[in-house]
Amino acid sequence: MFLSVFDMFKVGIGPSSSHTMGPMVAGARFLDKLRALPFAAHGVRASLYGSLAFTGVGHATDRATVLGLAGFTPEAYDNDKAEETLAKIRETGQLTPGGLSPLAFDPENGLRFDFGPALPGHANGMVLEALDAQGDVILQETYYSVGGGFVLTADELAAGKDTDDGAPVPYPFKSANEMLEMAQSSGKSIAEMKRANEISRGSSARLDDGIARIWQVMEDCIDRGLEGQGILPGGLSVKRRARNIHEQLLAERGTNMAVPHVCNDWMSVYAMAVNEENAAGGQVVTAPTNGAAGVVPAVIRYWLDHVPGATRSRIPEFLLTAAAIGGLVKYNASISGAEAGCQAEVGSAAAMAAAGLSAVMGATPQQVENAAEIALEHHLGMTCDPVKGLVQVPCIERNGLGAIKAVSAASLAIRGDGTHFVPLDSAIETMRQTGQDMHEKYKETSLGGLAVNIPNC
């Protein structure tokens, strides 16, 4: 099994990897199918199902789907150009993606929200159709946005192509137990094994440059979030708080005002800064999703700014270790809130961050696995119930608490010898089973929990 670090950490846009990035990716993939046709399509339309329908407006799924069909991709997204394109579509009723003739698209009726049963493959399903001049369907494809910006067609999902099936890698661990056995027999750390796997598929320079870009985007996102002000979009009138909290923390530095637990506030403010940017539709890195994008960068920033001996040169070690753990969670369970609740998003992110932090603080592979298990275990059962379908309440603060749990988990693991009662594999399987048993209304539909027990305006 191989999932690249660049699969787990993707540069994209907010507010949701499953509901914003995924539909945009699906639209771009559908355009590639149209370009391969021996004849030209006249128009296109789209239908959203399940969680994509229920929280689609709050997650900007409708907007992202149209932009994907217009040729936009998350990594190269330009907001000004997107706004110009949407205005032109409303004016002309046409999409003009590169390499294709103009495609008719009805801005009012060309995208349908189906609030009936979800499609059979996944809670996040959508159907894209190409039409001839008479309005008959000449090409249809079903796509599933399965979490973290990953998109599969119905056929790919049925074939189990949720992970890479390319050339063999040196350390193809599919479970935490296999990972530890390979670390023991090879004498390598988890990050070293992950690096060897990555280099077997590409160059060392490409890996280093890609990881450097990932951290740069993460760090820039934190910095923008710490400067951002105002009310977040969406109608809940949620005020951005990271800047004010950060200013208070800076003012308390070097004084006797700071309480011993102020470190928790630093972790939280870094995470909240990221997720406020995400909620505003800014550029973020899936880690492993947008809804959980603040945990990993917050823990790295906390480590760099507040932990003696931290050095930027070890950020690749952190991210490679985190990606290895995230890959195990995705392969054996889920990172999708619509499939398994927020335990699959913030819980997975906390496990990844705990593993990364313990690694750069000198932990053994056994202690790294223990840190990831502690962090995931104490998110089990967490629901995904965003108010009004927006990635704001409780999501922004939840990332801060996820970062705190990650640091605590790493610290506890490092103080032990790596032996522990619950294996990480068992925690991951428990998370999968819990998500399977969780009522649908608590899995990103905004039909239960906080979403229905507080006013939406």
C-alpha cells in the first residue's frame, strides 16, 4: 500500500476538501472525458446527492462544481479569475473550458440538489452529464468525493482503487503492526521508510521541493489567519478571533500575567488562524482534510516557536511521519466526515500531528505509534455536525482542541517506552466501526447535534 505525502497534504482552497475541492476535481476530470470524445458536447449539468446536497451551499459545493466544469482546479485556483468566470457564466449561460467548444450551462437549473437517498457508493456523491443539442445525455459519470480531496468514479470505487496500485515500494506497510515490524527489521525510522517509498516513485529533489512548498503554504496560512479581521462569510456572523487572541498572547510575553497553561492558547490560536482562513475560502493544505487543516500546522508552529531545540530542517521528518499515519487511517478506515464523522477528520489529524511531533522529539517508532493511538483513541465517536453546513462552528475551535490533544498524546508517549494496551490498528478499526454505526444525521449533513440545537441566524 502506498499513499504519497502529496496525497495526504494537498494545496487547495476552503472551506472543505470533500465538498469544495472534491467537486472541483470531479468537474476537471469530467472535462478530460469530454476532450477524449470523438464528438463535441453541447452542454453539461450536474446533480449533487447525500451530504453534498445537504450542506452543499454552506460548503460552496455548487460554486466549486461549476468552476470545476469551467476548468478550475484547487491547486491553481485564482479567486479573482473565478469571480470573473462565474459572472460571465451568469451572463452568457456558457462554460468555456480550455480545449473544448463552449458548453451550454443553465445557471438556475443546471445544478440540482437531490435531498433524497444518497448514492450507494459514498455519502458524497455527484453525477455529471454531457448533453447534445437536443438535451439528450451523451455522457454520464458518477463521482464520489471520499475525503481529503480524493475523488473516485463509481467504477474506481467498486474496483477498490482508493489507494495507489503502481510499482512496488520498499516498505509497503498496510497496517501499523507491519510498519513497526519493517522499522524493526530495517533499523529505519518511520520517516526514513516513508522517504524511501516516496523516492522510489520520484526524485529526492522533487520530494524535498514539494514538502517545502507544503510547509510554506501552511505557514503562510497561519500568518494570514493571525492578521485577518472581520466576520466570516456564510450568515452565522462568526467573528474572526485569532488576531485578537494572538495580540493578547504577545502582550503577555515576558510578564507575570501568563498562566502556566498558556501554551494551550498558543496551540489553539495557530489552529484557529488556519481554520478561519479555510472558512473564508482561503488557500489551505489538506491535513488530511480542510475541516481538520489547522491541527498539523498548529503543532508544527508550536514546536518551532515554543519548544527548545526545534529546527526547521526537521519539518520534512514531521510531515513524512504524519503522512504515514494518515495513510494508514485512510486505507483501513476513513478521513471523511461524511462517512465517519469528525473522528475521521480532526481525530485523524490529531493522530498525524502527535506522530509527527513525537518523531522530531526523538521518539522511537513504537513511541510514535503510541502517540498516534492516544490521539485517535480520544477522538473516537466525535460527530460532524456543522451549524448551517459551514466549516465554522464547531470546526474552528475543534482544531485548536485537536492540536492540544496531539501535543499531550506525543508527550505521554515519549514519557513511556512504547509499550501500551491498545494498538493503533485497533483504534483505527474501532473508528471505522464507530463511523459505520453512527447515525447519518451526525455525519456532515447538519441534520443533528449542534446544527439543530442552536439558532442558525
